[in-house]
Amino acid sequence: MGGIIGYGAYVPFHRLERSAIAEALGGRGSKGRRSVASYDEDTTTMGVEAARTVLGTEGGAVAGSGLHLDGLSFSTVVPAYTDKTNATAIHAALGLGDSVPVSDRTASVRSAVIALHEALDASSRRTLLTVASDIRTGLPGSSDEANGGDAAVALLTGPGGDGQPVLAEPIAMSSVTGEFLDRWRVPGALASRTWEERFGEHVYGPMVESAFSRAMEQAELKPGEVDHLVVTGAHRRVAERFARACGVRKEAVADGLYDTVGYCGAAHMGLLLAHVLDRAQPGDHVVAVSVADGADVVVLRVTGALPAYRSAQGRATVREQVASGQTGLGYSNFLAWRGLLERDPPRRPDPARPAAPPSLRSEPWKFALVGSRCTAPTGGTPTGGTPTGGTECGARHLPAQLVCMACRARGHMVPHPFADTPGVVSKLTIDHLAYSPNPPLVAAVVDFDGGGRYRFELTDVDPDTVAMGDRVSMTFRRLYTTTDGVHDYFWKARPTP
């Protein structure tokens, strides 16, 4: 039997205190804070970041283990594009082969849950990457604005193998569907609308109880035998009421992250699953319940491979990402990033629209940050690189070059990915005049470990404390969006946590 063979989550760097909303608009502020995608992030870029924790670039774990990826699906309520597949940008940023099919599942929270159901159902036969990402917002002062959150998650499912064993296997799945008007948004509208909350509680209660009991019967489990219970849904009261009444031990109910991250829509169930897998032990039973346009339940059993996987990954857990977020984001900045507050732009020409033909020709560089490495025979030390022991020049170039700038050899270049290579800031500029939605613009020349140098914009950075010599890593971001709706994606550098 197959199951989950890899997982990763991404929680953005910025946090908005809910009390800041009340201070700006008046009224009583709710407790806690929410995660906020930066001005240069959207659901696509966050999906890339989550997937990189599972695959890296150039196929990552899949390529290293000899597994073949059979497909990639991307779920979100707020896609960067409609009438165009957003998953193709994720595919390009990960450096996946052109034989890997991709698809979008958009417009509803439940689309992500069903995508996971289908991936788990096919996991004994196919290796699939399921990515979910969401940015939640609402009208200023609304409950959706305060209680929403932004995040992304990626789950790799498949039959496993020697290099990629199954971490958690599905032992039961159940769904209950019903048509009723509880939450909706007309295409193109900024915010969702909801019916009276008690109506949702009245309808959802029997549905989630039915789906849960069916799954428990199928798994031959009693509620008291559940080790971790995840319950998600836009109706927090429904989720918490069910968690109290379903018979699962109180200490087994997982933190819903409502007070520290917020409800992350299509990504929330996967985010909480990743949060549980960060600490679950072999033999534990994990039950995940989603309440959205019905009820969906997944029952998983953790295998003995999970602890070794966590140790080998060496990445930040969900808890660590939540704790490392930067608080103090101003409410005016939040509104501007969401497009709800139009600020006077800098007195500079607007950025030119990226053209489709050159973007296609430079896809490995623009989306996957692939440069080149010189393999010409030499006994020297490449400029900006490390000694090679006389085997090859080894000089690295960004972007890719035909002629080596170190040894001047031609025809010896091979592709070399840089997206997962850390570096150091060697030159730094803080520009208060350059065009930026979040001035000042912080630009730096980054020297990559092992050789290679290029200039990048820095993001998630404090301009008052950034300094030359800081360690940085690469992150996939949206540079800007033109007036006709074209998103210019590329890579930026951010301080290494």
C-alpha cells in the first residue's frame, strides 16, 4: 500500500496583529495574529516554496530516489491567473520534466481536500505531488480579514521505494456532500459572503458526524484510539464543537493554529497535517477532518520511516515557521499589499511588461534559476570558485553562458541549478528612489557557496539591520504585476533564518 512519502509547508514571514485592525478601524479587536503573504507573494509563489521543501529544484527527492513523478495538481481559491494553468509555473520553478502533467483545481476550499483524497487513493500506483496554497482576505474590518491566514502545503504521495519510503498510509477515507448556500463569492469579487452562522452549524453538524463515523468504522478504530485529530473549516465553532463531542481524547486534538496563523482555506487541512507529522510517532493514528461544502475525513497510520525522514530533511517545522514570523506589520501596509489601499506610486516609469517569447526561451533561468558550470579540463582555480583538483574548471555562471569567463573555454558548459544554493551578501544598496511597492528597495550582489555571483533584490528583510556578510537563501517571488495583468516571476534572496 502507498501513502504520503513526503510533505512540506510554507508559512509566510509577516504577521498582522488582530488588535491592529481594531486600532485602525475602531471596535473590539480579537486576540492573536494572522500570517500575511508579502507584497511580492501570491498563491503560485507560496506553492513553489512549499513544494521546494519536498522536492527542492531539479526534481529533488524524486530525482534522488529514482522515483518518477506522475503528476502535479495545484489547488487554491485565488489563482494568480484564470484561463491559464498556474501549476505550469510551479512545474517550471521545480525544474520538472516536460512529461509530467499538471492541473489546477481552483475556486473552492474543498478542491484541495478532494485532490488529496484522489492522490491517496492512487498512491499504490502513482507518485503525485499535491500542492495547495491560499491567501485569505475580506473587506476591511470583516471576520474573514481578521481570522484568515496565508500559507501553502505540498504532499507527495506514492507507492514509495528504497529511497522514499511511505511515511503515513491511508486506512480509511469518507465524504458527505450536500448542496446548500453557506459561503460564496461571485467570480471577480474581492470578498466572500456568508449566510447566518447558526445556519452553517445546523447543516454541517450532522454531515461531519456522519463522515467521521463512517471513516472510524472503515478503519476499525474507536474515537479513543485516535492519537491526533485535525479538524479544519471556515466555521471555527463547528470545528471546535465537533472536536469536543466526537469522543476523541482532549489531548489528541491538534492545535488548529487559528490564533497564530489563521484559517488558510484550501491549504489549511494540509498545513495541520504537516504540523502533526512533524511530531507524530510510528504507529500513531491521525484523523484529518475538513468541513467545507460537506465533510471529508482521512485516517492515516504513521509508519516507522517518519522519524528518519524528519531527521534527514533538516528543514524548519511548521511550529518553527510560525514562531519565527515577524510581527508588527502595519495595517495600512496590509491593505496596500491586498490592493485595498491605493498609494501614490513612485515618480518612476512603470516596469515594462515581460514579453512571452524571451520568457519562454529563458525558462530554465527565469523560473528554475539554472545557470551553467564549466567542465573544461584545467588544473587551476576558477575565478570566484573553489579549487577543483585539476579535474575541471568548475567556474559557475549566472545566467548561463556559452563561453567560460574564467578559462575562456567554449562548448564545455553544463546546466547548474542555484535555487537551493545558499550565499552571502557581498555588495549592498538601499534605494529609496527605485520603483518598489514596498520601499525602500534593498538590492544586493550575492556570492553563492562554491562559486557564482549575481545581483538580486532582497525580500523579508529589515533595511535598518541588513548588512554585507549576511547569509541568504533564494526564494521564488513575483517581481511585479503589469497593468494588463501579467505577473513577472523571478527569484529574490532573503536572510537565512
